[in-house]
Amino acid sequence: TAAKAPSKSKAAPKKAATSGTYTVAKGDTLYGIALKRKTTVAKIKAANGLKSDLIRPGQKLKIP
């Protein structure tokens, strides 16, 4: 009998949990992204030179 080992190839590629970049999806908010990435709206805005909270789908953000 063959042992069933969990296959790692089926796992969807995940984006970095803390730092890196994030591509904005429809419905995303800076607050929601900050919560997911364990950072703050202020830090995301500072890292990206944002003056307002307006973000657009497809926009790439640096995550501190």
C-alpha cells in the first residue's frame, strides 16, 4: 500500500506575509491590506508616497 503524503505542488503561491509588494485587487482598501500584512496604513502610504487613501485595482504597492 502506498502512503499518501500531502502534495506541496497543489498549494497556491502565497504573497509574502509581511514585506514585499502587493497588487491591489478590486474591493481592497489600505486598511484591509494593512491588517492582512500586519502593518499600518500610515506605513504603506509612506512607503509608496501616497498622499491620499485612494488606491486602484492593479496598482502595485510596496509593503514595509
